[in-house]
Amino acid sequence: MPITDILTRNAEQWGDDVALVEINPQELESKRVSWRDYALIEPSRNDSFRSEMTWREFDVKASRLANLLLSRGIGKGSKVAILLMNCLEWLPIYFGILRSGATAVPMNFRYTAEEIRYCLDLADADCLFFGPEFVGRLEDICDRLPRVRSFFYVGGDCPSFAESYGALTAGLPGTNPGIPLDDEEEAAIYFSSGTTGFPKAIVHRHRSLMHACIVEQKHHGQTRDDVFLCIPPLYHTGAKMHWFGSFLVGGRAVLLRGIKPEWIIRAVSSERCTIVWLLVPWAQDILDAIDRGEIKLEVYHLSQWRLMHIGAQPVPPSLIKRWKERFPDHQYDTNYGLSESIGPGAVHLGVENIDHVGAIGVAGYGWETRIVDERHRDVPRGKVGELAVRGAGVMKCYYKDPKATAEVLSPDGWLYTGDMARESEDGFIYLVDRKKDVIITGGENLYPVQIEDFIRKHDAVKDVAVIGLPDPRLGEIAAAIVEVKPGFALDEAEFNAFCTGLPRYQRPRKVFFASVPRNPTGKIEKPKLRKLYGADHLVAQQNELN
């Protein structure tokens, strides 16, 4: 069944219960009001920095939006884009699009004006819902979007080129239009993260969305009593698909607009959150803030917090060791997935397997996995190969790109992920690196993730990225970009001495001390680093030759 039916059921059974909460602590800080007093009290719907929505309100808003779209001739076969920061209206708009029969097209809020134009054109978007943060970018391109029929503005002070979403939907029926939806019909287009160039448009069916609900709930056992803290962007599959497990059972979601460690801990405390999904940098920042005494755990209500899970990138075992020292009662899980497999869950560790920290886990519920060579033949256990996954959550295709689709999706349903992995003798999968990030130096394959895991063990290292730089003799050499923790010192000599703990061929030949850029889903932006430091490296080589 389509997930829109779950929303209908939740509204019927628990209509007066709170479904969604939005917290914007930055609003309080801009008014020079402390949030500290709110950490230990019951939250109120009337707090200026906090708003909430019941399941009935959620359902009515989704139906009103669906009826708006249908009144404009937008339904099955149409594409409707969403360009919003995380906010209370995001999910009702998404579900309203699905309920109309149209295809939802969530978009990255970091896109430039030209990237927005590119993605709207690529997806053949018929209309766009957008927020105040994007007015300037859209003003630059709105006259170059001939296919986009309508711009719907979510917020106050509607710009002249758009229509007000709130005003248009206020008087419309809040009843479900009853458009029949089939599991095999297209439901959503998600864009790849863009770390390897222009994003691709990934088409998912309704069955994929439902599969994500079931997989997440099977993995983490959500009940109606669970409260899920959602911090990552909703346009990405990761955060939303993790929330789908709570959605399936009528659990509440809290949308936190901000990633400061203190904000996260306060939200867990004030909203009594039980499940939090973090990215590696956020977990590191929380632990560092605790170590510096900026967060005193004893003043917060945290005993209900049962699960911390993490994903979107390889997780350093040293991080989880530190986390368990501070939060010994937490269940821990890591999930592996990609947008082409409807986000997390294709592989997961499982809360019962914390003794295998470092692995991404085993095939998730309803999923199959293989590790294969260049000819898609299974490799022996222990050998590195490309990870492939198969299940109901695999994408239909890359939109309007049959060549790219054929490169990653086999006729029998296997999705070749581009991630290099190995399977241990006891059946656990360990991620080695992205296929495109492997460094070949003097004929040896270097896997940056392995080197990064080692470097992160240094007490002064906050973050690290290892990339390949061109070398006339070896082909490539490994270079490390090291971000040092505030208040710590680390120089090249000390770094090189520390790296003697690596095999000689794995030791970085160059080190740069700088911040490590990550995209909104936590992945290191290695193409950006290769471009930046590769150019500097070539100049230095040329100077040496001269």
C-alpha cells in the first residue's frame, strides 16, 4: 500500500496526538533569550521558538495541498519540486504531492541558482514550493524556467513572481481526494548528493517508500512512545527514511533547525527524545563539547534516550568507543544505504552487534547483498570488491538517463553501489572506500577510509580526508587534509611521526592543515579537495622542476 494510507490511519486513530514538532533555537538566540530554561520543563505549543502539528492537522494540510494541485491540473505524470529548509510544512507538502498522484521532487537547499535551474529542468518540474531563503536565487532564474507553471511560496511577504501557499490552501477541502495509487507507480525523484559531479535524478516507486518504513521499524523497533529527533535535511533520503519507521507506528518527530551540540542535547531533554540519528561530525562535536565542560549531562533529562544511530559515511570505531564511555546505556546502530536504494537500511549493523563496530553490518531486512569483481562475479570472503544490493527499495532508474541506469542497475535487480567493501569470515561487511576514491600509487591500491580511520586516533585530530594527488613517478600519492581540534596543536613533524604506525606505502606523502568540507549529509567533498589541493600540488611540482 502507499504510505499516504499510513497518514490516513494515523489521523483516524491518533488525530489529537502531536505528530510533528519544529524547534528553532536560533530564533531565541537572535532575541538574546536563553534556551537553557526550556531544557528541563514541559514544552509548550505557544513557545515562540517551537511549533507543533497533530496527526489530524498533518492529514488535513496534505489533503488541502493535494486538492490545490489537482485544481491546477497537476496530478499523475506531473513533477512537483520542494525547495524548503526543514520546517513544519515540509512533510505535509511532501505527502500532499504524493496524495495528488504527482511525483515529489525534493531539492537540496544548498543549491546555487544555476543548480536549482539545472535540477528543475532535469526533473521536468511542473511547479515548485519554496521558502523565503530562496527568493533571491529564484528571482535570478524564474524567467528561464519555461516548464514551471506555478511557484508556490511558503512564508510571509510573498514575492511578486509567486503565489502564497497558505492563502491558496486555506479555503480548500481538507478531505483526501482519493486518487488511486499503485505500488509500481513513480512516487519521488531524489537527487544524488553531487559529490562526483552534477547530481543525477533518481526515480523511486511508491513501493520503495513503503519498504523504507518497514525496514526502519524492523531494525529499530519503534513504537508510538518513541520520539525521533530529526536534524539532517528532509530533502535527503537519510533523515526522512529513518523517521518513516516512527511514522509507521504513529511516533512523534521533532525537527531541530540547527546542529550545535548544546541545541541537540537540549532538544533531546525538553522533547524527551528516544531516538537520535547523527552524522559523524555532529557526534564528534557533542563529545568534544562534553569534554570541554560546555555540556553538563547531569542537568538534562536524558534517561529516555535509548538509541543513537549514525550513517551516511564510514564510522570510526574510536568515535563509538568514546560515545559509549559517555552514554553507556545507549543502543548503537549504523546503517548503510544510498539514495538509489531509498537511503539507509540496505545494510545495517544491528543493535545486538556492537562488538562488530567498524563494520557496516549485514544485509538489512528484505535486502540481499553481494561483493563482486569488475565482471560482477562474487569474490571470496575477505577480498575487496564492489558492494551490490537488491531489494524492494532499489530505484526504478535515473530519470531520462538510460546509459547511467544500465551502468549501475542489472536486469535482475542488482544495484552496483560504487562502494568497495569486503565481507569477513563471520559474514559482516566492512566498507573500504568509494570506488572512485581509491588511490593507485606505484601499482598499490590505497583505500583512504583505512588511512583516515588511523589518523583519527590522534588526540588532536577533529576530522581528516585523504585524497590522491597526481605524481609523475608513482601516478598518485596520498595526501591528508587534517582539521585540528580547537585548543590543540599539531605540526607536520608530529603528524609524520604518528603516521609511522601505518605501513610505509599507506603513509600520506603530503599533509595540509585545514577544515574538511562536508556536504549536508555528512559526506566529505573529495572532488572539491582534489580540485583545490591538486592545483596547488601541480604548481609546486612545476616550481620544483624549474
